[in-house]
Amino acid sequence: MCMEDIRTGRKSIMYRYRYTIAAGASVQVLKYNPDRVSLLIPSHGSNVSLSADTESSPGVADAGVNLAYNDLTLDVQKHGQLCTSEWYITNSGAGAHSITVWEVVLREQ
């Protein structure tokens, strides 16, 4: 996958996933996908102890992108292969939290 795929108009499709992350847990929310062109993991407000990272970090506070204050928005044009990586959500809080994750992938090979 490369920017040329997007420029030439290869068709894409959006997927939406909903997860509940238990207290102290780390869950893989996106697997490695070389055809992913963008992803969005939205912020959930300052009272939520969630973070996103490319590795599992159960129970670790402040690992990766803090989703209390920042959306995680990546696309292949700006972020290259980081967009295609596997992604984990870690909950370092005391209670379970639900989160929605979106990805856009190329449909044609």
C-alpha cells in the first residue's frame, strides 16, 4: 500500500469496532493491516484513564497516547507505516470503559 493507491482511486471501506476495556487491562483493538489508510481512536474526556499504543501495557499509566486529552488520528500520508501497526488500548483506571475505534482500509488488491 502506498499513496499512489489513494491517488489512483482504489476503493476503501470504513470499519467501526466497539470494545469494553476492563480495569487494569490492555486489549488489542486493531491488528496489523498493510491496507489500512487511516484510523481514529477518539478522546474520552479527562476522567478516563485510557491510552493507545503499539504494544500491550496492562495497568501502566501514561503509556502511549493519553486518550483523556487527545484523539489518536493517523493516516498513511502523514504517518506512514505507523498507521498500519497493531494498536492496543490500555485502561489504567479502577473501572471498565467502553471505546469505539474506526479504521479505513483499501478494498481492492
